[in-house]
Amino acid sequence: MAMAGPVTSNGPVALTRWLGQLKAALPIARLGVDPEGVHQLRVALARIRLWLWLGRWHALRDDVDWLRSAAAAARDIDVRASLGAGDGGHALRGNPAARRQLLAALSSPRTAALLEALPLLPPVPADTVRERTRELARRVCALGRTAERRPHDSGALHQLRCAVRRLRYALECRGLPAAEVTALQDSLGEACDCALAMARHGAPELALRRNKAERAALKQWYALKAPLRRLAVGRGG
Amino acid sequence: MELFVIRHAEAVPREEGRDDPERPLTPRGRKRWRQSVEGLDALGVGFDRLYHSPWLRAVETADALSTLLEGESVVTQTLATAPGAALLNELSGKCVAVVGHEPWLSELIAWLTAGETSAGKSISLKKGSVAWLEGQARPGKMKLKALMTPKVLRALRRRSWRRSSTG
């Protein structure tokens, strides 16, 4: 995965880049034609949420979570469509309720206030970002060990996926390489999405895809264990 | 509703080249406000909802209140302008805090207690002060229970420490 933008790994981390992604995703999500717009919106918000956590900000987290969850229903529909499961590709524009919820949130005063507040936040100091990244690496290590013992437990894999995603965003914030972490996140994502679709809609045809993704995730996890342990104790970046 | 109207803590002064919404708290403002929050905690204050203006000094002030918040925090532009129906319609909860700016907060207090914003001129709300109101969040329907200056809040904190150290 190519790193986004020239970022020093040792400097304070500003929100500018993620804000730019959010502002770029908003008009596409509003149009509702391209489901990728909703996906990019949620990714941008997840990154901003992680940045707030890095900076130990409590204010504005609830507002970001609220906007993300407003887009959640729309995103779930698109994921099901991409898996070819469940309601057979009931896309965003075909689901009026999800679309209305998303549009209402995007045009609400709360979103306007959030967009006014976010650019005013100062960069997170470098030592804070490093310390918080180590915390994330420790969490991934702990959840990875659980997933090793329970490689087919979708709950364990989901928790690991969320932790890996957060670590990936933190590494990207700091301009550190994140390709292997991203690959692990993608495999876990595939496994979890298949498991969810199978649980909700049957779809036994997804079992093979799920098993393949779980095996890939386990392999990637084993390759990452040592570097993550080093990162967790502050020797990896 | 119990409504705590909170003016942001001490912020850097206005200066050339910096927009007003960007002004952060001073280090002393941050430290003193944290102490004031401990004073509120000593009083047993907890909020089920917190509303704050999007301007940086209000965001920082609200951020420190997170230890007293049991519910959700909401950013709103209605606290970065003169008080109106939009703000009152937004407020919900039993014990609510709003963080904003002068002169609008004094106008809000006057509106909620006396029914008109112009009486706000006679209210002095220092930075880091907390006005505690009770009643229905509608014009003229609230009573002012207390107006706590930063000094009072910090004193409450010290008093709480002395109590806990003597057992």
C-alpha cells in the first residue's frame, strides 16, 4: 500500500490530511450513486476518530461516532452486495431508509459544527503519538494471540480486525510503512464479512471464501508477530 | 432539568493573524480549569449530556469535563452565537452542561431566568465560571441556583482533599 503524502515519522501529527479526505468524500456520499463514496466517508471518519484517540481528545468523539453510524446501514448494504449475498445487491440508492438517514446526517447542523471544530484542533505531539501507537501494538499482540488459539472464532477475528485497522491508521499518521498491516486487515475483513453474511443470510457458498481468508490472515499474523512485538516495546518506530 | 452554563476557561488573547475561533486555552487556563472540574466533582456533579461550541477554547473546556459526563457530548454552532430557540430545542437530558462564550452565555442565563436576554448585561460570568440553573429550559422558566467562580470551584476541590486526608 502506498503511503499517503510526505509525513515525518517523528513530528507532530496534524489532522489536515484526514480532513481533506473527509471533505472529498462528502459530496460523493451525498450524491448516493457511487457506494465507494460512503465507504470513503466511513474510512475518513474512522481515521479522524483514531486521531482524536491518539491526541487523547474526548470532545468530538461522540460526534464523529454519530456520523459514522449514520453511514453504517448504507455501508453494510454495499458490503453485502459486494459479497453477492443476502438481498442480492440491494445497493444504496435502492434502500430509501438508509439513504434518508445518511442524507439527514450529512446535512445536519451537527455535521456542520463538527466540520467547523475539527480544523481548529492543534497537531498531536510526536511523543504522544508514539506512546499511543505502542499501546495499539500491544493490543494487537494480545488479540492476535487470542485469534491464534481460536482461528475460526468470528468474534475474536473481528476484534483483531478493529485493532489492526486502528494500528494501521496510527502508522499512516506517522508516515511509517503499513503495507503488511493493511494486508492483514484486508484478510481479516474478508473473513469477518463472509462470516457475517453467512450468519445473517445463510449463503453457504461463502464458506470456502471465508476459510481461505482466515488461513491468509493467520499466515500474515505470524509474519507480523515479531515486528509488532518490537513496536509494542518501542523498538519498532 | 439541571443546567450548568459554563464559560470557557482562560484563553490566549486576540492577536493579529489569528481568527477568534482558533484561540486555545492558556496553559494556566487548562490547569486551573482541571482544578475547577475537580471542584465540580467534589460537589457530586455529573452530566448526562454536554453541549459545546465548536471554537477551540470551548472544545478544550468541554474536553476536560469528560470525567463528569455519563452520556453523550454534542458540538453545536448554537453555542457560538446569540442564544435562540434553536439552542433551547436542542437541549435534552436531566443534568446538562453547555460550554460557550460571552456575552451569549449571560444572555442565555438572563433569558432562561428573567425571560429576556437584555438582562444579561448585569450578569458577570468570568472565564471558567459555572452558572447552575434548574427548571424547564424555556424562557423565564429557570431559577439560578448558584453562580460559581473559578476561585470557588478550586476551593471546593481543596476542601474535598482536606476531608479525604483527615478520613
